[in-house]
Amino acid sequence: MITRDTKVGELLNNPIAKDVLSQLVQYAGVNEKVILNPIVKSLKLSAIPKFAGKAMPDADYVIDAMIDLFNQEADTKPLMKSNTHYWWKEAVVYQIYPRSFQDGNGDGVGDLKGIIQRLDYLKELGVDAIWLSPIFDSPNDDNGYDVRDYRAILPEFGTMEDAEELIRQMHARGMRLIIDLVVNHTSDEHEWFIDSAKNPQGEHADYYIWRKPKNGGHPNNWHSFFCGSAWEKVDSRDEEYLHLFSKKQPDLNWENPKVRDEVCDIIDFWRAKGVDGFRLDVINYISKTTLDNGSETLGSLLQFSGIEHYFYGKRLHEFLHELKRRAFGDAFTVGETPGTGPEMNKLLTADEREELNTVFSFDHLENHGKTRFDDYRYNLNHLKKTFSRLEGDYADYAWPSIFVENHDNPRMVSKINPNDEYRDIIAKLIAVVLLTARGTVFLYQGQEIGAVNVDFQDMSEMRDIESINKYDDLIACGKTPEQAWHAVLVGSRDHARTPMQWTDEKYAGFSEHEPWIRVGDKDVRNVAQQLKEETSVLRAYQTLIQLRKDHPALVYGSFEPHEAAKDDVFCYYRDDGNERFYIEINLCERAVKQPATKGEMELVYSNYMAQGDGLQPYETNIYRVQK
Ligand code: NOJ
């Protein structure tokens, strides 16, 4: 048990503490070695408030909250190693943002019929499964992540018959469908919420989290991820409801067993339709340990207060185990779990614990001390560090999800180096990192053609609620319109949400009608053109996906780093006992010395036409090692 007498150094033996410390260090942008400093290591937790002084006015509060959190796993058994083979470990999953993939009925909005038209393309690319962002009926405050009816399809996207047809067509091609289950919150237009707000004594009264205002203010100081307080009032109840996202996305009350019954019913409904898996939106937020105020210190470090009370809540494991036992069965599950670290994630996904199959960890998406809205060049050494951790020891116990893009992030190529000269090279480098990784690979639409950020001109072109609220918030905090626009442009989720670029036609072959959001650089990059070019990014993806399929060593093989201490190169072996591969990657824009290797090797893929002495900027090569 951790107490106030525990020394900082001893915390590192506690898995949860290890994760939390490393997350905090990442946010603060300080070197991890700080915690290993002998003076810091020997400090008792009770001494921290004095040590931290004014820098951390609520130190006592933070320490108590942390002790509570760290002790959550005090009785947890150590995990066993596991290397069981499952279809989802081998799968290359392709994420579709339905609104932007293909318009099938000419209204400027992507839809299910459109997706069906493009299944052969995806099959040819080598995709095994599709993760479909939400397709359910929704007022679209957050583009479908605010569900009004879990059993109806958003009319703009089609009908239930279209969804059934999609499942049939996918299964006929040997592909699987993973749908997005958004059950941390619903829309405020969901019938449960309408009733909950109207009838404080009614059947749905406790489906959401309601609390009385405190001292004329909100029930606590928690922030919404989409700006402002996480609480909102309604006229019909003398309480406020919690919404971690927009005020149109009230959080469900998972403490209420009826809510969990409802979620199980929704899962049953979609499993009966033939859905093969579920991506669970912000699923680690479902258990709120307390509704106490969040620490001011943590709030300013993490930019949102209250997180420590719900990012790894006391009942999280219990709720997930219940869903697995009662509803998921053998359906695949991938949890979106912002903020949890590798040790927590192992506990969420190890086979023996029967909770989730895998989770998305986000540690690799930003460099130390940076956020999505900071304008900086992403240093790929960070990707090396975070992926090495996942694919090594972590994957012996649990199974990682490997991705660099999704609908919530700008394009990775732009982040690494916006210089056009390297666009294809970097896009192919990313393809190599992903497709030689030990984990389930998730690609995001457009990544396979090397999509980059979009040249949005001003706020009138932005569609995402997060970008719009962020802009208003920055202005309210005193930023100039130029500064606010710049920050939004750097981090906006809209970069990844522009229409898929199929052709160089007016609307990129996405639609005949003006799309709901502007089109990117379809004249420079589009699928039709890349299918014609042998050396295109698209062809590289096809080749690398096939390579992965033909060689299980690239999926299940051990991950053995080579010359790991050398900066700017990422080299590793993948070996399953039958075959051995060697991958070398130059992580920077200059030519670097090629790390030495032993033995005969045959080059099987390179993102350069010709190899020289050393590694050229962002060069990556895959070799088969002759045994
Ligand atoms: C995570 C989703 O990926 C994001 O798009 C959404 O805005 C939030 N969860 C809220 O549902």
C-alpha cells in the first residue's frame, strides 16, 4: 500500500504510479530523469508540499488523490505473458469517417451507399476490417459522437437496410466491420436525456449525472474538453448535468445498473446485425470516482481540471468486465483511452482479465511538453521511444493498437515536415513503421495517399465544434484573431475530415455536389493518379500490407531493437523463429550513418529508389535476414 510515508522512488514499483508520473512528466515537458534524481527519489510523499512550495499550492490535495489512485491496483495479480493468435491481431483496419469518404446520393455528404461503392478499392488495398466512425441518428453537434438513437441510422448516411447491405457486402469480401460505440455520453436529444431533464423522479432521472449547483456556482470545477465548465443547467430541474464534451453531450451515469443494461442491449442489437467489433469512444471516462473538485495544479498542467477523478475511475475494470461477459462475447473491442499509460492499458487488455482486446494509447502523438495546438516540428525520436515501449515488453502481456492518424488529429506527414520535397518519403516511412509493427494496425482514410493538412483560409471554412469553441475561447482569453486562428489552424481536427481525394475532378470524385467541408489538394494527390504510378504512396501501402500478410513474423514476431541508444535512427528486428526481418529508419532530415549489422540480408522494400552510403533523409529499408 502507498501511504504518505512512501518515498517517491518506491512509487516506481507501483504500475499505476509509474504511468501517472510518466504522463505528468510528458505534459510538463521535463526530462523523465527528474524522478530518478536521488534527492527526489528519497523524498517521502509527505515532504512534497514543503518541497514544492508555492509552485503547487494544493500539493496535499494532489497527494491524497494520487495515493487513492495508486492504491486502486494494490491487490491486482501480476499478469501472465500471452501470445495467442487472433484475427484482429493480424488485421489491417481502415478507419472511415463516413461524412467524408464517399457521397453515394449526391448531396455533398458521405454515406453508407458511398462506402459500399468503394469496398473493392479497400479490398485491393489489403484492408481486413473497417472501423466506421458513428453512423447513428444524431443532431451532429460533434459529427455523430452525440448519439440520438443507437438503433437508427442518420438519414444523411442512409437507412438500416443500407447498413445491413454494407455488412453483407463486407462479409462477402471477407472483411469485418467495427462500429463506433459512443456510450460515455449521449446526445441531449436522446429520449433518455429528454425524459431525465423533464422528470427528476422519472424512470430516466438517474441515467445522467445531475448535481445541485454549489455556492451559486457549478457543482465542481471540472472543465469540458470543448471549452468552459463541464456542467450545464436546464430549466426543468434544479440541478446541473455533467458533460465532459459539448453541452449537447451529457455523460451517462454508469453507476446506474439500468444504464449498463441499456448499453448491453445496444451491443446485442448490433451483434445480431453481424457487426464484428466495437471501437469504444473515451471508454476510460465511464467511471467517475468522485465528483470532487479537480486539483488546480493538475488542471493547469493538463489543461482540463477534474481528469484525475475519471480517467481511470475506480469501477472502470469492473464495468468493462461486465460488458465483456454480458454482451461483447468474442466480438473485437478496441478502447479509446486518452491519458492511461502502458501499465494501466495492460490491465485493461490482457487476455486473462477479459475486459478489452486492445486500446489506443496516445503517448506518441505529441512530443514532450507539446499539445496538438502548438506549432512545432514533430521529432520522430519520440515515436521510436513510445512505439518501442509498446511493441517490446508491453506486447508480451497485452496487444497494442498501432496508428498515427485518426479523425481527431491533423495529418502526421505535415507535423513531421511540411516541406513538400519529403512528403512521399515520409508517408512511406510511416507506412513502414506501422506495417512492420507488433500490434493491430489502424490506417485512417487518406493516409494511404499521403494526405497532408489542408490550406484552410479562415474560420468560415472550419466545421468542427472543437475548433470553433477553441477560437472563441482564445479570443475570450485575450488572444488576437491572428493568434487564435493560427492555433486553430495548427491543431484542427478538420484537416483529417476533408473529403477523400479520389480524383482531380471538381469535388475530388467524392461528390457531384459541393461537399459539406472544403476539399484539399486533390490536384496534387488523388487515388486515381496514385493507382497509375508504380512508386506512389498508395502502391507502397499495397505492397507493405501484402508483405505483412505474407510474413507472420511481421505481426507476431519478437521486436528486437538494434542500436536503440542512437538518436535519429530507429532499427529493429522482427523474428518469429521461422523468419527474421531487419528494419532501419532514418528519423531525420539529414543523411545519417547506417548502423552496422551482421550477416547476409536481402532488401525487400525501400522508400528510396537507390541506396547509397548511409541513410538518406527519412530513408527506410526492410531486409529479410538470411538465417
Ligand atoms: C473521442 C472522439 O474520437 C472524438 O471525435 C469525439 O469528439 C469525442 N470522443 C467525444 O465523443
